[in-house]
Amino acid sequence: MTRYIFVTGGVVSSLGKGIASASLAAILESRGLNVTILKLDPYINVDPGTMSPFQHGEVFVTDDGAETDLDLGHYERYIRKTMGKRNNFTSGRVYEDVLRKERRGDYLGGTVQVIPHITDEIKRRIVEGAGDVDVALVEIGGTVGDIESQPFLEAIRQLSLDVGYFNSLIVHLTLLPHVFSSGEIKTKPTQHSVMKLREIGLSPDFIFCRTSRKVTKPIKEKLALFCNVKSSHVIENRDVSSIYEVPLLFEKQNVTEMICKRLQLKNKPSIEKLENFMNIYKNPTHTVRIAMCGKYTELHDAYKSILESFVHAGVENNTKVDVSWINTEKIHNDNHAKKAFKNIDDMLWKDAGCSTELDYAEQSSWILFLKYLDDLEGERAIEAELVGKPYHFIIDEQHHWSRWAAPKRTDGSFDHDAALSGDDLIE
């Protein structure tokens, strides 16, 4: 039978529930368990596909074409499971499906209510998304106390009873703020957050404490007393140099051993791969500086998967990748460009926005690795790797892309006779 680990958040949002969930999944998978992760988002949007990057960060598109939360990108980077549309759903999607059933007459004229109809649909989707895996981690978006998340919390309360004590547990991720004026870590926000959770019938089995300071034994004992958990189940989730260090931080505190004991699982972990990854990450041999060019550079989460691909590619090549953020909407001439791209080894141009319009490249949804070149045959050009072949996309005097591209000869000149049209490039 599938075991469920429900991950909730308290005090404030953006504490890292996705990273905590993915980290637990990674260690459980290292024990030879079949693991998956689901993300439940309480907002009313049907999916994040139409949301502004400034509002929500990147939209992670799964293999089956679903537009999902960026946390699913983390899930895929931490475990071997490929995410799909069943791994992420929102309040909007749930209500849309329930209302469609009501219009179709599926409820036979009955009164449609949050309980049981909405909660039943949430439970159905959780069970369907989990499938027949050994362990399914279910991350509940938002913060305990939000109006939007109440149906989700009620659904996991019901599902916990349905599957039984030894087949489910609740992890509550919360903030332990450090007050600089007194030099103290405060536990009261966490106490209140757990009180709010217990008001709706949920009692956490583990409390993960996000903090910038060490969580001492007296603090753990205080939280255990007021939050009704074992002191060994109060876990320090301290700031670390890389998100990929979090699984090792948990393993040092014996987290998955305690979880497996509760869920009656006996598999042993194997974390050598994670340790090797972090060793290379912290001690690289080389350094390369990449310019990340785009319109949404003020919010780095808008390019989360790209940034993490730099990390993974860097570790694979024993190289530290320093990212320089370039807002393309602020580049209006060559002087701006030369200043912005000074000391840059290479660049990734994700979207348009500057006066040297990248309309064609953007419309074709190309992610181009670019290198700026000056005065090739008197023409300004951008060299790009496209389908394994270097092409120069010609820019005219008005700084607009032409609708064709010519390959470069060995002497650096353009082979205009072998030029490809835009349609050819798309094909």
C-alpha cells in the first residue's frame, strides 16, 4: 500500500516546502523505494500557465504538456521520476471539474458542497497521482491559515484517516525567526502555526524549522512540549550553501530513518552520489561566467530550471558557473551592450526586450547559446549553436533580425549561398 507524507507550511510562504519535499524524496529513493511527489496549489487559477513570471516564477512544462508549478522542476532534478499533469493541480482545476460534473448531472440534483464534493475530488486526485508507488509526498502550497488552503487540509485530514496511522504522516515546515536586537530565536510563531493546524484536526509528526541559526536542544525541547511532538522530530532546516545540501542535512539528523520506522519501511539509504555531487560543487577546478539575458531578471525564479541546469552542467564538468544577470530592456545601444557583457565568457538569451529585436528567435521559442561578435565582414552578427551547426543571424542597420541565417566558413566569412530561411530553421 502507498504511504503518504503530507508537507504543510506555516508562519510565512516561500520557506522551501518544495525543496524539503524533494530532499525527503531523494533520500527515500536512495533507499530503493519507488517515490513520487505531488504539488497542490490553493490558488483559483486553473494552472500557472497564464500567470506573470513576476507573480509566480517560471512555469515548468512537463513531458505531457502540462503547465505546472516550478517546484515540479525541483522534483525532477532530485528524483528519477518524470513529472506529469497528475503531479500538480490547483483549487481552480478542482472546482472546474466539480462544477462540470454538477452541470452534467453527476450529482443527481444534490446540493454540491465543499465537504464532501470538493474534498472528495482532492482526495481522488491525490490517490490517482500517487498511483502504486511506495511513498508519495504531497506538498500543500500556501500557509496554514489561508482561506484558500482549507479544503486541501481537510482533504488530507480525511485521507490520513482513510489510509491509517502507519501509512501517513504530516511534516510541518515553519520559520524560527532570529531577533537580532535580543540575539534570540523565537518559537512563538511556530507554536501558533501548529495550534492553527491542530484546530482543523491535523497534528504534525515532524516539525522542520527553517532558520539561519543553530537550533539548540532547549529550543527543540520547548517546541516538542508546546507542539506535541517528540524532541527528536524537531528538525533543523538551516540555511545552507546549496539546495542540494538539504538532503544531506536531513540525513545527518536521521530524518528518513525515523520516517521509515513510523511508516514501517526497512530500506537503508545510499547517499554517496549526493555527497560526491556536493564535494564537486564546493570544490570546482574551473570557473566560467555566463550572462543570463532576459526581461524578468529581477525575479530569478523566472529562470529557475535554466539556473539549475547551469549548476548540474557545472558539477558534471567540475566547473563553477557564475551567472551575471542582464536586463535586456535596459540595453539600447552598443555601449550598453559592451558594458553589460564585459568579462563574460558566454551568454544565454532567454527572451526579447532590447532594441536589437529578437522577435524571430522568441517567436520560434529557441533557447540560444550566444556569443557576441563585432564587425564580421562589416556586418553585426550573433553566433549561435543551432542543431549542431554554427549560424550567424544577420542584423540589419535598424537592428532587426533578417528572416534568414547563413553558416560561417572556416575563414570567418558568411556562406550566403547556403543560407537558410526562417521556415527552414524551424523545420
